[in-house]
Amino acid sequence: MKTLRTLAFISLLGASGAFAAGKTCAVDISAGDNMMFDKKEISVGADCTDVEVTLKHTGKLPAAAMGHNWVLAKTSDMAGVVSDGAAATPDHVKAGDARVVAHTKLIGGGETTSVKFSTSALKKGESYSFFCTMPGHSTVMKGAFKVG
């Protein structure tokens, strides 16, 4: 009898969503040799517990000449992340930079990369931006990232 009550309780918890699995939201973004992302804003639902961003380089030039990455940080931290990442190799993101929420590796023409991160790292009411940290790119390769 005790086992039946325990199973019934667990079943009710499952039905109520207490054991609901997290939701991963997928975002696709691309950039080419024209130094522009194809999106100026990315919005994900408030029900997303994780986000997986896939970056596709649609150009032909190699990473050394026209590499792109996708970096997410607070908008107020963007300039510092870009500045500190300028000399960082191989991805132009300073190793261990706590201001960086997530980033992909630097890729060249025809390549694809992705990064998955938890939305728990994002604070409600904070402004976030995504950008490319290849030197000189962030001035035009940037956009707003919103949850909710």
C-alpha cells in the first residue's frame, strides 16, 4: 500500500511539471564575407532553459582573413570583451573572461559551429548583445539578445 501511495505521488508530481525536462531552444544565424549577421535581434522564449546557437559562415574567405564567431555578453560589457579579445587566440575571446556568457569558436567560409548555454546565466531586466570579436567586426556585426 505504501508503495502504491509513493508511486501515485510521483505520478502527480510528474503530471504537475515538477519533473519537467528543460527546453533547449535552437537559434540559427549566419554571416558571410560582407561582415554582417543575418539577424539584428535574437529572441528566445521565457520557457527556454538552454539555448543552442548555430553559426554558419556563408562566405568563402578563410578564418584568418574573414573569420567570424558569435559571442554573448551584457551590452555594457561588450566593448571590454571586444578589446580584451583582440589579441586572444585562436578565437579572439580572452580565456576565462567571466563577462562572456557564451561564445563559439572562430570559423571561416563554409564552416559551421555551435554553442549551447543555460539561460540561468542571464539576469532578468539586463540588456544582452551578441557580436563578433574578430578585430574590427563588432562595429557592424552585433545585435540584441532577448529572453521572454
